[in-house]
Amino acid sequence: MHGFEGMGFGMVWWWIIGLILVAVIIWAVIRSTGQSNNPNNTANQKSALDILKERYAKGEIDKEEFEQRKKDLM
């Protein structure tokens, strides 16, 4: 019977190691996706005013609408 008890204890350690490994993988995935949604990461983000200026430059909105929306943003 002592042989089975030792084997069971060894299997518990493998389960613990496996659970820790899964937890680390989940943590890494959450951390990597969280950084892309970070509001402090402004490298690829445009302000509302920048988008408004682009729309005006493309001719999607006229000067009157541009001025009104700019006023609303300020």
C-alpha cells in the first residue's frame, strides 16, 4: 500500500504544476490583449478632432457642420 500512496503524492505535484502552467498562460494572454486596449497607448489612436478634420478634408462634411461639431467637441 505504501507504493500507491507515494505515487498519488507525485501525481498531485504534476496536477499543481499543470494548473500553475495553465494559470500563467491565461495571465499572459490577458496581459497581452489588455495592452492593446490600453487607453494610454495613443500611438494608433486619433482624437475626435483629428477624425473630424479628416472627414472635412475628405469632403464628407461641409464647413458649417465641421464648425458646429468642432464647437461641440470643445
